[in-house]
Amino acid sequence: MKSNLTDNESAKMTTSKGTIQGYNGAATVDKKHQIVIDAQAFGEGQEHHTLQPVLEMVEARFKKLGIADNIYQKGTVVTADTGFANDKFIGNKFEQPKAGPKGESHG
């Protein structure tokens, strides 16, 4: 529910300190080169709707720069916390997470 009259693109978000009006940020990082390749702000409290536009933006950027036509078919590893889980988008598109060395999730 949006209720801010001066910034109607922001959203109510529940935090450990109560409810605030704000944005949810998502950054995409190239682990090998240690650089941020995309950053976006979303006026949604839930992250599960933001994974698809982030991945699409990264793919479009890599294609436009001539780096790769489809980076996700070249063995690119995508990791995200469970807040991004969205079966409707992920479906069979990506390999599901596997247990890491200390029970961490990787995938």
C-alpha cells in the first residue's frame, strides 16, 4: 500500500525498528572483477518482484556492450538471498540452489 503523497513511488517497509517509507535497493556485482555492474531502487517492500528486472537489465547491458548475447547461457552464476525467490519467474530458467560447504546456499 502506497500512502506518501510527496513520493508516491516509495513504499511502506517493515524493519526491525518499525515501519518506514522508502525504497529497496538491489545491486549486481561482478565477483571476478569486483565491480558493480547494475544498481536499481524499487518502491516495493518485497524483493521477489525485483530479480527479473535486475537480471534483464544486466543481460541487456552485456548484449549492448558486445560482451555476450546471453550471459546466462555461458555458465554465469547468479546468487541471491531467499527474499528474491519467485517460482513464477525462476521456474526452469535457472538451476536451483545447492548446499555449500557449511550448509550455505549457492546457485
